Amino acid sequence: GATIGILGGGQLGRMLSVAASRLGFRTCIFEPGADCPASHVANRHIQAPYEDERALRDFAASVDVITYEFENIPTSALDILEALKPVHPDRIALRVSQDRMVEKAFLNDLGLQTAPFAAVDDPADLARAMSEIGLPAILKTRRFGYDGKGQARIINPEDTDQALMDMAGAPAILEGFVDFTHEVSVIGARNTAGDVSCFDPGENVHEGGILRTTTIPARLSAAQRTDAVLLAGKILNKLDYVGVMGVELFVTTDGLIVNEIAPRVHNSGHWTQQGCSVDQFEQHIRAVAGWPLGDGSRHTDVVMENLIGDDMDRVPDLARDPAVSLHLYGKAEVKEGRKMGHANRVITKP
Ligand code: ATP
Ligand code: MG
Ligand code: MG
């Protein structure tokens, strides 16, 4: 049988490995860390840094197709891998999603709304950007941000010194603060044949920049629901994308505004494990393996709750709850702010 190569050994890599195994594939993960969530379930773990050319070549030689669980793959590693085996999603999707400036320009070119934005490399840029965009605003690192890390809110002009310190000299972007009523996301998939399938949009609540819950269905009008799914399809088609993508949206009285896109399975898509017969992980494996997409229609309403840090203390209670399906990542150490697992609560309809 074929082997799927996965870059990154966190919980997303773990759940991709499980889905791949269920379809009869073997899996090989590439991950610098030793005792990582995916290493407990994959057939093989190549433990090496992304700079190790020999290890990358060994990885590529032992797999049939390569995918990844995070978007910050170094370009040098991609150069090596891509010459040896197909990489899905491809480097165009990575280039667009690795840099918030490139990402927003791409979305605007597609006719999609984003927050107003400007590049900030020094204090003079910040002053200029603030007068253009206005306050409140958010200064974010252009690259490598996740879970709200590398972001600073600017409410008053006096906040700028601290905001720049928080960026520590990294190239940044100033975004106007979007006055949204709530946040939703679309998890979309596209395969090598160009078929597109989107899961129902979920409604996301963040706490301290980290996703807390996703509730399905999201509060959206029929028109908004259609808009959300169509814009996700537009993005997938424009990128000639292969795999699953997460599209984060702000819902406003003036329509949907795209926050960011993630070229991978997405935390806000974990509800699909209990809500659909084919979940986002299987859908991704199908897409990158050249299979037809599966049926991602929702058969049950679900509330997904992330188990972060000490939330793990609630596991014994959750394990007793017949409405809850638990997904634990097998991380050895509980840390504040660390995603340890999630609970999918099935909302039974009368
Ligand atoms: P992740 O990749 O884990 O989703 P991230 O670090 O890329 O996180 P963002 O998605 O940019 O972070 O922002 C995190 C949250 O902060 C958003 O989901 C939203 O709640 C809030 N936020 C971000 N940008 C804006 C904005 N321009 N206006 C209003 N709120 C925002
Ligand atoms: Mg992000
Ligand atoms: Mg986000």
C-alpha cells in the first residue's frame, strides 16, 4: 500500500495519521521533537530538524505523497521535498498563507473583503499606518503567528511603544479592528480532480486568542451561509488547491470579512469527527491521495470544546457523559495554554 508523509507531529498530524491508517495507508511523520502526539500512532517517525537535508531525502524516498500539519515549513525544506515527491497543498498555498501581507493582498485581488491593513517595519511606518487605518487596531507579526501569539492591540496612540516591543523587530502588519458580531469558519476541501466540498460553517469563540469552542450550526442567514461556502470555493479554485483548508471569517453587518486562511486541517473542523460520516482528516487524506472526496454533509449538531491546560482535570467527568466523544492527544506534560485534547458534544435533535 501507499505511504503518506506528514510534516509535523502535533495533534493534527496524529489525527491525520489515524485517518490515513483507517483508509489502509501507512504513515511516516517528519518532526524534530521526540515524544510528539503523532509519533505514538504513525508507522514511522523521522526525528530530525528541517535543515537536515539527508533526513529530508530519506523521508521523501520512503513516502508516496507529502502533506503537512502546519504552514511554517521552511522554504529550503520544501525545495528539497518538492523535487522528489508531490507535496499537497503546494508551495503557492504556503506562500500565500505564510505571510499576512501576501495573504490579504491575495484575498483582496479575489474580490474578498479583509480588515484594512498596512505593512509596519519601523515606528515611522506604524505612525503612518495608524493615521491611515485609525484606532483601535491590531499589530501582528506577518509570519509564524498562531493562537494569537505575536499580536498587540492598540487602543490609544500611547500604546505604540509596547506594541512595537511585543513585535521585537519582526516584520509586522497593522490591521484595523473589525467590529464583528461573531466569528465563523469554513472548512473546505478540493481534490486533484478539482472537486470541491465544504463542511457546514461553524461558529467559533476565542479566549485570549485561542480557540475555545466551535458550535455547529453557526448563526448565519441562508444568504450568509451561501456566501461563506462560495468564497471558500473561490479561494480553493484560485489556488488550484489540493487538500483541506480552514477559512476564518468575521461576521459583520456589512457582510463577511476574511480573517485568515490555513492550508491544512483546522482546529475549528474537529467537530466533523462526530458530525459527518467523513471528517476533515479523512477528507484531507482522500484529497492528497488522489481519491474522490467523501460525504461531508452534517448529520448531527455538535459543540466542540478544546481542552486546554488544566481543563484536563475535567476528563473523568467528561468520560462519564454519554453525549461526549473525547479526543486526547497523549501529550506528556500539561501546560497553561497548551491544547491537550478536545471534547465533541453531540446535540441530539428531537
Ligand atoms: P490561529 O492561527 O491560531 O487562528 P493567529 O495567531 O493567526 O491564530 P488571528 O486569527 O489573526 O490569530 O487572531 C486571533 C483572534 O483575534 C481572531 O480569531 C479574532 O478573535 C481576533 N482578531 C484578530 N484580528 C482581528 C481584527 N482585525 N479585528 C478584530 N479581531 C481580530
Ligand atoms: Mg493564524
Ligand atoms: Mg486565526
